[in-house]
Amino acid sequence: MKLKKQHKEILKSVIKNKGIYRTRLIPVEDRDNIFDSLFELYMAEILQFSKKSELEFEGPYKQPRYKCFEVKPWPKVKLDDLKKAVRKGEYAQV
């Protein structure tokens, strides 16, 4: 898989934070293109991600205003593999 510029930025952030990276807060109503990049990396089985909000508990009276994504490598992918992929500009499936 050929890595795009945003893919490389995400992978560098995961490497820098040693495995778990939290994206910046995004307003819930806005659609950010980081989701598209994360989904492409998820489908290639490189990264896993989950959506988080600024609230610990959500309910009918407490609606979240911001969201972020928590990103971590797929269990079979090591940080060394991610470093090699960033250097080469492409990711080869193991």
C-alpha cells in the first residue's frame, strides 16, 4: 500500500507516542478528512482506531461537543514495521 502524506503524519505520531495516539479535538458536526485516512489504514490492517468524546458519560442532557480518535497499531504490527513503512513510503503486508 502506497502511503499518502496524511498517512505518514498519523504513523509518525503513533511512533512518537510509542503506540497510542490521540488526535486533536474536532467539533462533532464537522467532518474531518482524518477519518478517511484512518479508515484506509484500518482496512489495510495497519492501525486500529476508536472514537472518543470529551465527556466520560453521555446522556440526554449531556451531549458531546467534540470528538477525537484514539489510534493504535494493529496487534500483529510492530512499531519497527511502522518506522520502515514511513521511511520507504509504502507498507508491505506481512
